[in-house]
Amino acid sequence: MTPRMTAQRIDGKAFAAQLRERVGTIAAEFEQEAGRKAGLAVVLVGEDPASQVYVRSKGKATVAANMESFEHRLPEDASEADLLSLVERLNGDEAVDGILVQLPLPGHIDEQKVIAAISPDKDVDGFHVINAGRLSVGQSGFVPCTPLGCMMLLTDRLGDLSGLEAVVIGRSNIVGKPMAQLLLDANATVTIAHSRTRDLPAVVRRADIVVAAVGRAEMVKADWLKDGATVIDVGINRLPPEPGAQKGRLVGDVDFGGASEVAGAITPVPGGVGPMTIAVLLRNTLVAAHRNAGLDVPESL
Ligand code: NAP
């Protein structure tokens, strides 16, 4: 019998902590040079409990990284015009380097219209079509935080990705598509799989790198993976609670236990990609601050 491998665990939590520390140091240097702190404005519309938690933790992380956090809360029934005029005000505010509008927005507000209203140079989420376009033609702009975080973990683990086969499962604008673009820019041979892909297990089995961004609990099984593949699990799914428990366990899109016996390296859920998202948001904000202040962006960012 072939001996089973045990995949190396890619510790996104530790990597993210290091990135946040580096951002904090550079943010303090920025303050010295620019005579002001870098600033991130986060806008929350309504009372969605999960969004409130995200906004609170983004605010705390921003302050901990020596940057200024501006929190703007609008009521659930705020009009689209109210939100657009707030975004317009933040676009013109020199203390604000990055603007993040927490999604999802209430149904009566057109998300695309709001994203389009954010100045592309303050769009630290990288969702504006101008930034999607910049990524696609290889100009510097802002790249969505989650895929950029995945890319950092991949290059840290693998170094040069040239010529590697990468399969991205999922084609959303915020994860799958920018992820594929980043891998392509790094000279990987990229396949994007989605719900209409035929024989997904066979497609995934070709991959040296698998990025799963689907939103289906433990969908990717051990026997879909090539021996030694590097697996980045973006999915965050809550299982139904076990009897007696209040909340179900969080799992990714990959069957972590099984996959760990075949993969060379794998991100856990939680503690893998998740913590990278906020760390990259802080990094993007500090990049924006340097550009807005006319300063060179430090290479270590
Ligand atoms: P999304 O917009 O719902 O996109 C899901 C993608 O998966 C779609 O392209 C869909 O294909 C594809 N898909 C669905 N079922 C499939 C199947 N059976 N086989 C193959 N592909 C399938 O989701 P998202 O926003 O990209 O997020 C994906 C996951 O990542 C979610 O679990 C989300 O919670 C998580 N996430 C995590 C972070 C983080 O910080 N860690 C950040 C963002 C998202 P079609 O296009 O054909 O419908």
C-alpha cells in the first residue's frame, strides 16, 4: 500500500498577522512622511449582524495598524441617493485613502451603481470596473483582497508559479475571476471551472494548484486531487449544528481531512484564507495612501 502523505498546513492566520505587523510599521513611517495617518472609511447600511461584526473587526484592525478608521452607518431604509452622496463626500475627503462599502446592501440599493461611484483610486476592495480592467490589462490598480491574499500564500509556499497547472473553481467577480487573472499573470496555465464544467473531478486532478471558491461545504474530495497539489480553500460554509450544539462547524469547500492525505499543502478553514482578507485590505489602504500622497509605494508592501 502506498503510504499516505500528510499535507503541510498553510497557516494563513500567522501569515496575515505578519502582514498586518508589516503594514503597521510602514503606516507609522507613512504618518511621519505625510504628516497624517492613512485612512480607511467603512460604510455600513442597515443592521445585518454578520456585516456589523465584519465592520467592527475591520475598524479595530485598521486602528491596530496605525491607520485612521472612519465608520459611517446608515439606517436600513437609507435611500440610494443618501449612500451615493456619502460616497461622493468620501471621494473628496483628503483624510480618506480607501473606501469600503460593506456588502450586501439592502435590496432597494443598486450595488453596482454604488461601487461605480467610488473613486477607483480609493477602491481598496478592487471591485470597480476600472480596477477589474486594470488587472486584466496588467496595469497597477487595486486587486480584490481575498484573491490577492490567496496569491500571497501561494507564492510564499511555491515561489515561481511559471508553467504550473492551476484550476480555479468558481468564477465570481470578487474571487474566481481575479484569482484566475493573478495566476495567469504569474505564468501559470489556468483553467476556470464553474457549475457547468463537465467532469469537474477530472479537471481538478490535472492541477498542481487548486483554488476552491464555490460556497459548497466539502465539495472537493481527496480523490479529485493530484498527489502533492497545493490547495487553497476560499470557501466558508457553516454545517448544520450537531445535536446539542447551538452553531454548526465552519468548513471550507474542500474535504480537509481527506485532502490532507493527498495534497502537498492545504489551507485550513478557519485559519487559512479568511484572515488574509482583512490584512490585504489594510495593505491596499496603505498603498492607496502612498499614491494619494504622491509617495513611492514601499516594495515590502
Ligand atoms: P459566488 O459568487 O456564489 O460564486 C460561486 C461560484 O462557484 C460560481 O462561479 C459558481 O458557478 C460556482 N459553483 C457553484 N456550484 C458549483 C459546482 N457544483 N461545481 C462547480 N462550480 C460551482 O461565491 P463567491 O463570492 O466567489 O464565494 C465563494 C466562497 O468563498 C463562499 O463560500 C464564500 O463565503 C467564500 N468567500 C470567502 C472569503 C474569505 O475571506 N475567505 C471571501 C469571499 C468569499 P456559476 O458561475 O456557474 O454559477
